[in-house]
Amino acid sequence: MRDIEIEDTAPGKLVSYGRKPYYRPDPLPPSRELAVDADVYDLLADATFWLGKLSGISLELDFPPVLYTSLLRKEAMESAEIEGADIDYNALYSLETHTLDETAVENHSESPSSRAETKDTREVLNYEQAVRDGIEALNDGNNISVSLLHDLHETLLTGVPDDRVDTETIGAYKTVPNNLGSFLPPVPGEVNGLMDALVTYYRTGGSYHPLVDIALFHYQFETVHPYGDGNGRLGRLLITLQLYDNGLLELPNLYLSEYFNRNKAAYVDRMEAVRVRGDWEAWLSFFVEGVAQQAEESVDRTLALARLRRRYEDEYGGVQYAKNRLACRLFERPYVTTKTVADALDIERSTAYRAVDALEDDGVLEEVTGNERNKEFRATEIFEILERPPQTY
């Protein structure tokens, strides 16, 4: 974004700062009335419908927490991938399983590649924890506040490898200017006032439909870019918390980062169009359409998991053989070792081996390490549903 591209209709102005001016956005709400036309209202109705359906099935289905965690994990993975992380479900569940399997931890390969993979997973696990912390804070009666933002930022960046953190200021606003390509966001001295105004706008109820106000908030947050690093991750996380805070989500099982990840160029272009000439409507349409699409996709994926669970219960839920018990327990822990199976089912290790082998023969489990020892298995069809690309758009 070049300085001369700022038009009179832009919701902000350029302020001289050394060799290059920075952009200072006007506070919300936008100074002109938004042209929320019939198309936008249709998108809002669509998004509200699918969010309501997602919340409804979240309440109706007696799902083990791990499946909702898996959908939260999908959002965390997509968010990390936007920032350049290279990870997959296997790495995350393997790391988690190792905490339950002391033998696997002791014998786990310590090759440079496996260490790097474990470090990369920290971003995703941090994101999951930050979402949980945010939901817990809201449930405890706290508001979305500057203090909460700082706490979440600290959670997001703590323990992340140095080569993936571009700031020394964690849990506090930036102390040196940061750049988004050629765009210079507000400098540190401006951040406190701009963020106080933004949080106040949200906490006083905004001016529009909640989804519109969340879209406005996200634009403003990313434009202010208040932290030295982690703004994208925190900004996307705040969408989930605000949807939950407004009663539009029953559980944090909407993975909007998938939509942003698949439409990166449009995401950047729509935001820049607001900064340059005040084209709010294109940004709102893009954002609300993304919420609608991802809510429908999350409904579809959740129902697919529910159908699979019912099928396993029909096929394996009768006789209490170890194999049958394990098949039904996969929805509580879809990534296992023979040791974790033995511990979970309270059976001998030899019995666990036979149960795992039987389900591997059935195609229910698949071995993922290729090792002769310390094998790890994942529930094939569960992960196919979790990892598949969008089916509804």
C-alpha cells in the first residue's frame, strides 16, 4: 500500500513519522452509515442460521469433549498455517499421546526433524489453550478487555521457538513500530488510545448486527496491529470469543481460519480497500460469507462424526470384547498406542495388542509411524473427516 493511494473517503489518515508516515484509523463506528443492502442481509441471515444450527447440534449431540477439541484443533492448525507453521494432526496427537505413554516418551526418536516438529506444534497447542482460557474468562463473568487480550497474547507466544516470534514484548503492546509489507500501522504511542476505544466500542454493544460489529472489530484490530507479533493469531481467536460472547456459538467449534487460509489474497485485498478508500461493504460481505460457509462446514463435519459414531456403536457396541470397547472409545481418544489402550481399558498389554491388530485388520485403525517398535495408531475414518477439505463450498 503506497501512501498516495489513501483517498478522502478512507477511514483514517497518514501521520508523518520519520521517513515514512504511519496510518492512524478513525475510531469505530465508521463515520458514514454502512450500506447494508439486501445481499448483506441475506448473508447475515444465512450466517445466523448456520451458527444457530451448529449451536443446536452442539447441545443435542452427546459428543465426547475430544471431538470438539478436534474441531478447535482444526481452527488452531489453520491459524498457525496462515503464519507459516508446517504441522499436521499426527504430530499434534502424537505429542499429546506421548504425555500419556511414558514408554513412548522415553524411546521417542530425538532426531532434529522430530524436535522441530514438536516445537512447531507449540503454536497450535498455545492457540487451543488461549481459546479455552478466553472461554473460561467469559464464563466467569469477565468481559473482553485489554487485560484479557494481554493474557491471551502471552499464552499464544509463550514457548514458541525464537525463529517464529518477531518480538520481545509478550503479553503487552508493541514498543517498536511494525510493518505489514509497505503498510505502517499505528506507532506504539498511538496504540493505547486506539485499543481502549476499540474495546469500549465492543463492550458498549456496537452499532450494528453482532456479526457486522465483529467484522468491524477484526478489521480495526488488524489495522492497529497492537502487538509486536501474534496479531493475526490473536485477531482470529477473538472472532471465536466474540461469537461465543454474543451467544452465536455454543462451543468454540467454528474454524474460520480455514476460510481465511483459502482466501488469503481476498482477505488482504478487502482490508486494504477499507484502509485506502473506506470500502466497508466488500469487507463485511467477505467476512459474513466466511462465517456462513464455515458454520455450515462445521455442521457438516460434526454430523459426519456423529454418523460414524453411531455406526461404530451399532457394529461394536454389543459384546464387550476389548476390540469392541476400543472401537467405541476411539471417539474419546482417536490416537493410541498399545500402552494407552491397555491403560484406558484396564487390560493386559497382550490383550491390547490383539485388540489393536483386529481393528487395524478392520480398517478402523492405521499405523502411522512405520516403526517396528513404539508404534502409534490413529482412527482412520475419524481423521478422514477431520482432515478432509471443505465439502459444502
